[in-house]
Amino acid sequence: MYSYPFRVPSRFALIIRAVVSQEGLALRLDPGFKIINIAYPYIAKKLLTDNSDEIVNILLEVIFDKKGKIQLEKLESLLNILFKDSVNINSDLIPVANASFKLFISEKGSEVRKNLLLSIIKDDKLEFEDAEKLFNLLKETFSPIKLAKNAVKKIISPV
């Protein structure tokens, strides 16, 4: 850190110090503790729901490769991590669906739409394999039956 000419703002330094201290305590209590397992769902939700330019650019870098082709495994991983341990999937699913739809139809979403089109055009031919995989992933994730089941569970046991 001393070799490079940059400074960390004091509030970030305090946050980093607090996180490192908490991680050290957690590691003493549980040597198998991994902070990324705790942070990743938060990061996934932030990537999928935040509409700021910086976060949208990061999301695009995660979901699309350098050639603009969609990386379905990464999108699936984000969605799986986000909803894997959620007590009430609907509380996370609805904001993600809403933010995704708003992004897709917005001016900022033009990059997403362009990259999706590039993903299904290969060698001047339309190939729908990636589009079909994406559709199936979204259909499974945002299934009305899944939403209804979770809504009923919440009504029956509103804990």
C-alpha cells in the first residue's frame, strides 16, 4: 500500500478496519467462516436492483463477455445466490424483476438489448440456443407458481 500513490478516504479505512476485525473474530469462532459467503448475496442483490450507471456497467461486465455474448452461467449464479436462502423469495424477487424490467426498457438498457441481440446472432445467422436458455432461466426464476407458493407460505406463516 505504501508503494503506490493513492489514499483511502478515512471513512473507508474505518469500514475496512471494522470488517477485518469482524472477520478475525468470526474466524476465531468458526475457522471455516468465509466472509464472501455472507457478502455475495448482498452484492448480487445490489447488482440486480441498483439503477446507478456504475452498478449497471458492472452488471454488464459480469453478465456479458468482451464480445458482448451473454454468460448465462454468471446470471444464473447471481439469481441462485440471491434466492437460495431467502426466507421470503417474493420480497427479493419482485424488486429484482421490477429493476430488471426498468433497466431493459430504459435508455441505459440499450446496451443490454444490443448485447442480447449479439448473443443470438452468430456468423450472420440467428441461433436461438442462448436465447432459449435465457428464457428458460427467467421463466423458472420468475415463475408465477413459485411466486404464488411463496405468497401463500407468507400468508399462512407470516413470521
